[in-house]
Amino acid sequence: MIDVSIILAGLGDAFSLTNLLFVVAGVAMGQFVGALPGTGPVMAMAVAIPFTFVLDPLAAIAFLVGVNKGGLFGGAIPAILINTPGTPDAAATALDGHPLARKGKPVKAMKMALFSSVTGDTFSDIVLITISAPLAVVALKMGPVETCALMIFAFSIIAGLIGDSLIKGLIAAVLGLFFAMVGLDPEHGTPRLYFGYFELFDGLPLTAVAIGMLAVAEIFRRLANIAGRIKPTISIPEKQEKKDKNVSWAEYWSCRYTMLRGAVIGTLLGAIPGIGSTAAAFMSYASTKQASKEPETFGKGNIQGVAATESANSAVMGANLIPLLALGIPGSIGAALLISAFKIHGIQPGPLLFEQQGRLIYGLFGAMMMANLMNLLIGQASLRLWTKIISAPESLVFSSALILCITGVYVSTGGIFGVAVMLVFAVMGYLMNLFGYSVVIFIIAFFLGDKFELSLSQTLVILDGDLLAVIHYPVALALLMLALVSTWWLGIHAPRKSRRQTRDSSLD
Amino acid sequence: MKLKTLFAGVTASLLMIFTAQADWAPSGPITLQIGFDAGGETDTLGRVIAGEMEKQTGWDIVVENKPGGGGIAMFTGLAVAKPDGQTLGMGVNMPILVNLVLRGDKLPFKLDSFDYLATVARAQVAIVAKSDAPFDDLAGLVEYSKANGGALVAFDAKPQELLMKYVDAEAGAGFKLISTKSSAEALQNLLGGHVVASFAAGAHIPYIESGDVKMIASANATRHGYAAETPTVVEQGYEIYVDPYFFIAAPAGLPSDAKAALAAALHKAITSNVAKKAIVNSLKTDPSDLGPDGTQKMLVDGVGNVKKLFGK
């Protein structure tokens, strides 16, 4: 058991002026790079790590944690304001955040995103600080077979997002899985579909595909629709009522179950390495929509949608540290970068971390709490700035966003090849939007595709090719059952119901 | 006053020695290309070494990430860069060797497309099992596998899989090999009891200290410093090993004075205290610079070893 004096000493270390400055710098930088499409907190952390070599370990880690947390909220800003998510995990935020902005309530949407982001984050941090050790042991029991079943379950939940046409949704999903196949196959390391480009050995660069499909395609669409006259990107009524600008306590409180659900989903998926915040955001969104009494209002500016996604994707961050601190296993790229930061400072995450570095870890927890608070304060202050930017003419905003996308992807993928990939997928995203194929479904399938393939091939080796042997894995079996139920419920039952409703209302 | 003159004299003569040693100097900034993403081990080490070199020589060094195919994308570009000593590349030997052996005719470069300057360090690859496993060495693992209808072994890189297949072919153990994305994932599967043995490259060391994990063999050509009592795979009777080296190369045709100056500068940076600390912290091993000739030999010998891994 860890001595209370160590906990206090650690927290005392954290709450110093130097660390506060580093946290503030990190959060501000994170929000900024998160908000610029193409760059993201992961890239900012990667670039910052070597520079932290000269810092004191706690200050360095506090800074990186600040960047990560700031970035989680930052990504939501452009998603809400101009429908171009700054980071892939904010893609789901755009679904309801942007319609709200178009209704003239961008500030309200951003505030809700900020509040739910900080809420989800704080929730998972508390879980991390209090029960990370037992949770990590449970997460260890999730082997390849269970992970594979969990992915199938995730796919089935996301079926709830398919929309009007089942066929078009399936086509989008299959396309996503198809593009996820590019690169070395996980089983034998044979390169597939690389057409002589060695850059494709590791698969299509994730950032390039996501930014191309989500952000650049939207920029194309908006630029194509500009019809001569100069108008602001989003028009906010000059004399706006206070309730359209602020999130009242009643509104925040009405989202409590949504945020709690999001935080729990994010925390659970975060504790299991490899699934990631994008999937968590969409799962939370889909299940909130399903649980809602008025699912048809989602996608048209329902504030619950913003709360669902932001609480979930931010909760992943804290929970990612559960396997990292307790076992030395990173749950995401961001966490992997934190590990390398730990390592270059001579700290080896793993079973002895709390014993050997208890003071530092409680210092880290202190810094995380500080970062949550700073995220809230800096976010509140910077909202006004971002709102000013979008009152500029849309031709100006979107063309600068395009330049940012290109430079961001150039830097993060290490060359012009990534930019080419981004543009190809931008055209594809534009066409898919035009013909009513869900880009969101494509992106989720693409994101989960390679992890799903890997866990499927691991599962087949473990089961010796005998699929029925899955009955020896009760957790996996339960997840597969849940997947069946939710496929029926979300994919067959609910659409039928909504079709019936439309028919009834048209008869009236 | 006298002291000052003495200082000035000493400084001047030191300066002369240094300028005499390094009569080559780059005419502009040197670009060090990293064959992997930012934030990984190669990147971290590359940036630390570049920083040290910049401090020691006064040259401008820019670090760029060119990820793709385990370094193939970066070396493809490096092979056609101008050999003026101002474009260098850092990568890991294993993916290069594997691709040279498997699809050498399709690669846009060969081993002699580069002039080799230095190695940075050798990664230590171990085969580990949970400490309550009913075996302590490879022979025991083979027996266990035979008795239990195939033991599950996790790996995260092709050469590890091939090494295990080599052992399997010799011993008829019937291993079932599980491919994972990282050695952390492999270790996670081991700790969770989903596999009985796993490859690991450093992350297992704290678990050895805590008593959760034991080491079955060193998969390198030699034993590991932190576990000197555990024999290598070769010592346990299978003539096979993997030796992943981090190395630095330049396009072939480097002028000899530039090559000498760069190799000397790199050696100084790699063995500096700052770089040493970074290498020890991230790889749990000491820096080992084999120098230009040693690096070249390591790669040429490596082709032979990887061919053997593939049974060619």
C-alpha cells in the first residue's frame, strides 16, 4: 500500500508554478493544434517529446498530458464550426455540433463540447486514480478472442448509424474494410495492393485518409457551393439571446445520463488497448441516439449528440493510462508516445512503477487534474477567439483551412505522398456525400479494419480454425450474442419502426 | 593576465587540432531522415544524436521523419539523394534485410546503394514466459508444446516468427504462432495468459524484476547484459538468431573526407553521455557503434543470416 505521505508529496510536486506553466502551455498548444485540421495532439506530442529531454520528468509529462487533453477538445472546434473535424475522433461531434452552429448557436455547441469533454475526462481520470490496478487486471483477461468479439459488437452498435439505406451503408462499410487491407497483411507480412509504392507498406496513412474524407471533402463541397456573394462562414444573430449562447445548468444536467454513458463507454474502451477514441465516440453517439425518445432529432442539432461524443472520446484519454501505468502497455498512439517520454526520462512503466516511482505518479495525477481545470478555463477563453474567426467570409476560411490540411498532412505523414492520398480520398469523400453513401461508416470500418483483421487471424490460430471452439470463451460468446441482438435491434427493428412512422405520418 | 594568455593559447591550439581533424564541413544544413514515425524509438534516438552532433560540431542538422515499410520508403529516397554528406538516413536493419532477401529484385536499392557510417545500438530480443510456466528453457518449451498439442507463442516482427519456425522445424514442437502489432501487445497476451511464451524487447525487464516473468532465451547472437545467466537460442542448440541494429547510412559515393568526418562526428555523438543515457533508457543496452566498416559487415552478414531464417 502506498503511503499517504507519498501521495501528498507527489501532489505537492505537481502543484508548483513551473508545472502549472507547462500544463497551461501544453493545454493551449493542444487546443490550438487540435483545432487545426491535419495536425493533432499526437503529432504535437511526437514533435515535443525530444524537447522534453532537457526538462524535469514531471514537468515534461505534465506538458505532454496537457497537449493530449487540450487536443481532445480542440478537435471539436472546427468540427462544430465548419464541419471539418480537426482530429478523427471529433468526426462524430460534427454530426450534431455543426447543425447547431448553422442554427446560429456555435458558441452553445462548443461550450457543451467543452463541458462534456472535461466531464468525461475527469470521470476517467478518477477511475484511473482510484481503481486502475484491478481494472487493468480485468483488461488483461481480454485476449485476442475476446477483442475480436468486442470489435464485432462495436460494428453492430455502429449499424445504428447506417441511416436510410441499408445497402448504401453496407457498401460504405465494405469499402472502408477494403481500403484497410492495403499494406502488409498481419498474418504473413505479405504486401497487398501497394502497386510498387513502398509508402503503402504500413497501409494507407490514417491521418491522410481521415482528413481527406472528413475535412477536405467538406471544404470542396462548401467551396463548390459559394455563389458569388461574400457571406460569413456562420452567421450568428447580432442580438442573440443569452440562452442560445450559454449552456445552462439545466441543460448540462439534462445530459447527465448521456455524458455518464459516454464516459463509461470511453473508459471501458480506453482500458482495453487498441480500440481507440474514434470508435468510442461513435459507439457512444449511436447508443445515445438509440436510447433517446426522439432519435430523429439527431444529426439535426441535438445537443445530446455533442455531449455523447465529446464525453466518450475524452474519457478514452485517462483510461488509456490504465494499461500504461499498471502494465506498461500503451492503449493508443498518444499513450505509446507517453511511454516513450517516460522511457527517455528513465522511468520504466510496468508492475513496479507505483512502488519505485509512486511520488512521480501521484505528481502525474495532480498534473492531470490541473490540466482538466486548465482545459476548461482556456477553452472558455478561447471560444470567443474561434467564433471571431468564423465570422470571416467563408471563401477565406475554407481556403485557409485547405492550406492547413495540406501542410498538416504533409508534416504528419512525412511528405507529399500523404497529401496525394488525402486529395484522392477527398474526391472520394465528396462523391460519396453527393450520392448519399455514409462517409462516417466508411471511416469507422477503415479505422477498425486492420485491428479487426489482426484479432481475427489471432483468434483463428488460437481456436485452431475451429470457430465452434469459441464456446470455451464465455466473455467472447456473450459479446457475440450482444452483437446479434443489437444488429437485430438497430439494423432491422428500429429502421422498420421509423419507416412505419414515416408511412403513418404521410397517411395523416 | 598570464593565465588569460595561456588560456587563449590553449584554446587556439585546441581549435587548430579540431579544424585539422575535421577538414570537411557541410556547405549547408545536414538532413537526417528517420525511417519511422515521430515519437518511436528510432526517432527519439535519432533526434538525441542529431542534437548532440549539432552541439559538438556546430553543423546545422535537421531531422525529418520519412515513415513507410519499416524504413523502405526512406531508403528508397536516400538511394537517389546527392552523396554530398548532407543527406543521411537512420533505420533498423531487419526490415531492410528481410525485404532484400524476399523481394530484392523489386526494391529500388541494393546493399551497395549506400555508404554506411555507424550503428547506434543493438536491440535486445528475448523469449520470455510467465514465471509459473512449467519450463525454463527452449527444450522445456518444446516438450510442453508437444505434450499440449502446440504452444501459443506471440511475436511482433517477421524475423521472430521465422526464428520460431526454424526451431519448430528442427524440434517438431508444433508451435502455434500469434502475430501481434507491438512487443507490448505480445507481452500483454503473455501476462493475460493468452499465450505461453512471447518475444519481448525491453518491456519485459521490469516484469523479470517483479518476478512475474522469466526469460527462456536471448534471441540475439549474444546474451543480454541484464540476464547474463540466460543462454542464447544458439547456445540452446538452434543455429539461428536475430540482431536488430539501429544504423545510419548515406547515399553511395560519399567523398572519403566527408565519410571520415561524418563517421567521426557520429561516433562522438553516439558515445556521448546524453545519447548513452537515452539509449540505455529506451533500449536497456549500451550504445554500440561498429564504425563504417563494421556497419557494412553487419549488413552483409545479416543478409546471410536472414536467408537462413527464410530457409533460402
